[in-house]
Amino acid sequence: MSHDHNHGHGHGHGHGHGHDHENDQRRLFIAVGITGGYCLIEFIGGWLTHSLALLSDAGHMFSDVTAMGLSLFAAYIAALPVTSQKTFGYYRAEILAALLNGLSLWLIAGIIFREAYYRFFSPPEVHGQGMILIASIGLGINVLTAWLLHSARHANLNLHGVFLHVLSDALGSAGAIVAGVVIVWTGWYWVDPVTSIVIGGLILLSSFSLVRESVDILMQATPRHLNLTEVQQTLEEVAGVKRIHDLHVWTLSSGLFTLTAHAVVNDETDHHHLLDALEKTIYDRFGIDHITIQLEPQDRQSGEPTHF
């Protein structure tokens, strides 16, 4: 008679940050409003001053707005109830949103590079003073947004992505200011497309980690901060466990990890106590709170696990 025991356990979904969460959402709403409004102004300013650097920076700011919008959308989606079809709720919507956002940034960067290439050979006359003024206001907006989001940046993958966007956007605005100053002093209009290439590079850099992490999660890869061998050794050190096999750890959504494993155990061990010990060990050591462990009693004669 086999005592196979399949145990699913969660140490609380809510993580008890209700007030913080609402505060984060409110800050994001304010940030979307400020950045969205300024993005439009910068785009018109770029058009009027003939500055590709400003247009690129507006593109970068637009990427900030979409990232923030996606984050708000994901928070709404994640709060929707679990259905019988979608037993994990809608957590993955956030990751899909992050992936789409990252890919759209690559498209924006591609458009910037193409335009910069043409402008480099025949640079239009750029209005340096207007460029400096608009980019300076942009830098101020970025600093304000970064300050608003600073406390929330570790809340989840999307918010962290938003914070990184805003920081690299601040660099882009600073670059546009420098380009404007150089144009006013020297009249070298080719500095404008060169600066826009740098801004395009910043867009690619800020989106690369977002795309990579989203793809990892969708492919159910082991989270980068976890060493699977270490997780296995930790489980095998629990008294009563002979061997761990079929161990899988993956990310459900940012900050939510899932572990499944089969544990070959001594017959004498109390299974309930053992499961509790295994779960507590994994939760305390690695912060994984969705744990399913199947216990396989060892057959006394052969020393091999019994097959059910």
C-alpha cells in the first residue's frame, strides 16, 4: 500500500501590501499624466525645431508612458478572479504586456536609426535654443517621475522596468540638451542625428532586460537568481528525505515562484511533518510560496521507490 501524498500549499497570495499597492498605483497614475502630456509637447517641439534628438526623446518618453500604462493594466488584470480555464488567474498578462512593450521599443529604436542614417548625410537646420529649452523641461519631468516611482521600483518586474525606462530617458534628455548647446555654439547640425542614435541605443538597452526576463518567464525557465542544484541539496538535507527528483522551479509572474518535486522518503517518517518541514525550508530559504511535493515511499526490499 503506497502512501503517495500530493500536497499543494500557498503561503498567502496577497503578500499584505494593500496600502503600499494603492499608493504605487496612485503614483503611477500621476506619472502617466505628467509624462504623457510632456511626450506630446516634446514631439511637437521636435517637429518645429527639426530635431531628431527631441523626436527620439519623445519616442523614449512614449515608451515610458506605455510601460506605465501596461503596469496599471497588469495590476487590474492580476486582480481579476481565477476561472476554471485560467487557474492561475491572469498573472501572466503582466509578463505578456512587458514582452510586447519591450518589442515595441525595438521597433521605435529601428525607426530612429533609419531616420538618423538619412539625416546624417543631409542634416536639416536645427533650432538649437528651442531644443535646449524643450529638452531641459523634459529632463525635469524625468527627474520628477523617477522620484515618484523610486519607492515602488522593486514591487514587480513591470514597475522596475518603468523605473529603468525613466532613468535612461533622463540620460536621453541630457544628451539632447548637450546636442542643443553644441549646435548653438558651432552650427554642427550633424550632432543632432548622432545624439538620436545614442538615445536609440539607450532605448534598446533599457528594453533588452525586459524582453529577456519576460521570455524567460514565458518559457518557464528557472529564475536567474536561483541555483537548482542548491535548491535540490537544501531539500535533500531535510531529515527523512533520501532523494529529490523531477524538481522544477519557475516564475508565475514577477515575485511569484512555483516549485514542484518528487521526494523519495524513508517509510518511518511522518509524512505530514515532513511536508511541512520541506515547505517551511523552501519558503524560508528561497521565498518560494507555491509548493507541490509528491512523496514516494522507498520500498524496503529493493531500496528503490515504489511505482504506483
